[in-house]
Amino acid sequence: MIHSSVPSAKYSVKMHGATGMTAYTFMDYGAKVIYHHSLYLVDIIKEKNGRVMKLDSITSGKQWLGVDYLIFNTWHWWSRRGPSRPFDFIQDGDKIYEDMDRLVAFGKAIHTWGRWVDDNIDPLKSKVFFQGISPTHYNGTSWGEPKAQACMGQKAPVPGSTYPGTTPAALTVLKKELQTIKKPVTLLDITNLSLLRKDGHPSKYGLGKMSGRDCSHWCLAGVPDTWNVLLYNLMFS
């Protein structure tokens, strides 16, 4: 999006595979955008018994220091189970579990992240944003179409401005934990507006081919562009 605004600007892309970070630098403007692929925000450490997600540890946070604008989000991967989940165990304090209630684990991770913000962020130098929960559309009953095959074939948003179903439980957990943070954190609450866009998912057309139902990611251009417009206005308001 930035490049489309300044297509003739000189830029460089540097990938840091070991850290999961990619940096885009626009030399003419002295601006750098860094993407950190940190699925759960908290650490996942390889140990003798396997990959352990540590709910009370964020050592990668040192890579987030000294940044003018920090935009965080997580949740999309928290429901992953089986071979697709990138951890083998969950550690909560001194206890290690093969698995646990993912909403509970999510809340503990956000709590740990909130403590990191309070301990490390100077509000005069860094603004912190948290992008809210991105919803899915796998159950047509939630928007009043019980016969719908998830997002397949959906061509129009939910009419009106009120979603008839329930909001994701993760949003309630997130908002509760954000209230415990002392430093300023702005919530980019995109959940409700995104719930209305049952028509905005790749459906079976993702990744350039027929790929099964995908009612959790979004088409591009599409719904995330609206999130970015809102974020832009919040950043500079």
C-alpha cells in the first residue's frame, strides 16, 4: 500500500529468517516498516521434549523496542490443532500441558503481552495499537442462513449494521485484558464491521486455485484494506 502511493521511491527488502522478521525500508523518506511473523506473541521454544509455548515469556519483545508505531494482533492461529499447530506443549508458570482451553491460554498470553507493554513502552516515543479479532464465517446460522455452506457462494454482506449472531468469545477476553494495561493501547476494533462481510472470504478460490473452504482469511483487495484506512486515521489523529 505504501509503495503504491510512492511507486518511484527507492526501497529495499531485507528478510531475517531466524527472527521471523522482514524489513521494508523506503530510503527517500527515512521510513522503515517491519513485519514480525509472531503467531502467538509469546515465545515458542524448542526444548528436549518438543516445542513449548510459554505463556509467561516474551523474549522476542526486545525486537519491538524503539519503534514509533507498534501494531499487534493475534488469535487467528490459537484454534489450530493437530499437525498444523506449531507447538507441542503449553507451559503456564511451572506447569506444562499437552493442551489446554485455548481461550484461557489466549487470555494468559495477552496478559503477558500487556505486562510487556507496561514494562517497556514509553508513550512519548511509541504508540501501541492492537488489531482486534478477525472473525470467521463457517456457520450460516449465525447470520440467519442455516442452510448456507459456510461462506461458499456468499455475494453480499449481512444487511444492515448489526450482526444477528454472537461476537467471537476471544474479543471479550481481549477487551478484558486490555483494561488491565496501564500504558496507552488503542484497540482497532474491526470485529463487528468484519462480521458483516460474510462475502469477503476467498471461499474455495484462495491461493489461485480451488483449495477447499477458506472462510477465515480475506480477499485482497478487500476487508483488511478498510482496517488499514481506520488504522491510518488513528495513527495520525
